[in-house]
Amino acid sequence: MTFQRARSEEQREIRRRAILDTAAAMLDEMPVAEVSLNELSRRVGLAKSNVLRYFESREAVLLELLDAFLESWLAELADELAAGVEAHAAPEVRAGQLAEILSRSLADRVVLCDLFGAQGGVLEHNVSVEVVKRHKRSSLTRLAAMTELVRRHLPELGDGAQLFCLMSLVSAGALSAYVPPPPSLLAAYADEPALGVLHLELRDALRVSFVSALLGVLPRA
């Protein structure tokens, strides 16, 4: 892909979109840690200096993708929760259904979980104060939307809904770092099965985490 010099806002937006789309395609092939600005520039057909005209760093590109992926996921989650949580079931039943849907939905979005895992330790570094402020504003908006969704189906959570949502996203990022296990670890489990007794697939690990959190936050009778 090659570009002529962008001379209008429309052309600049096309260029920005191409950079974001190319980075998203790279994330389908490799983890966040392996996405480099050099390779992104090569694939989009721009000099690295030109990419930096639109995004101040690799991390700025990935933060914008995180927000876009999160917005898309929340739109789909709303439909999944509406279809899968029984409105008149007991709170414990709805909590279990909520945990199951959240764990399945997030486990199916490996890239989103990988971005969550890199957010605090990597992506929020090497960016300007303005980029961080913009990202945090968007993050708070997404967190409020998720909190409203969860509270709609489990109002018993009350003020605990926001904390549950925040910790759910943090857990998704942290647990995704262990999935899939590296070949050496799989070989160790095969040689000595007892070593893998605590290994869980991402979906199962998320479900356990979410159920534990929900039962801890739900009010006691």
C-alpha cells in the first residue's frame, strides 16, 4: 500500500484509519509485545516518520485500538446479556449466568484481553499527557457503560458494580498472559501431569474469577 501526501482532513483521516486497520490486522497475527512501529510502517506503506505524524508512538496506536475494541465488545455484550440472563431468577443464578457470559465473551476476544494486559505496564508509557488524558476519558466512559449493563441485570450489586467491572477487565488482562502456555510448559505438563493441576483454560479461569468476585460483592441475606 502506498500513499500520496495527505492534503485534506479527509485524506488525513483515511491515512489514520489505514494505520489503525493495519495495526489491528497485525494483532490478529502476533501478541501486543511483538507489534513494532517499524513493521507497522512497512505494512502500511509509510515511512516511520510519517506514521508518527498521525500517532506519536506505537503505544498511542494501540491505546486507540483498545478503546475501539472495547466499544465494539460492549455493544455485543449488551445483546449477549439480554439473551442469557434470566430477569426473574434469583440473584445467585443471575450472577452465575453473568459470570458465564462474561467469561465466554472475553475468552473469545484474545486480542482485547492482550491489550488489557499491556495497558498499565506498557501502553500507558511512551505517550504524552494529552494522549493519556484522552485515553482515560474514553476508558471511564466505557467503564460506566459496562457498569450500567451489569447493574441492569444484577441490580443487587449496587455500588459494587463498578468495582466488579474494573476488576473483571484487569483479571482478563492478567489471566490472558498465561494462555496459551508456552511449548516448554506444555511439555512439562505432559511429562509430569501433576505440575498442571492448577492450569485452566482462559474461559474457565475467568469464570472462576468472576463468580468469586460476584459472590463477594453481592449483599448477604
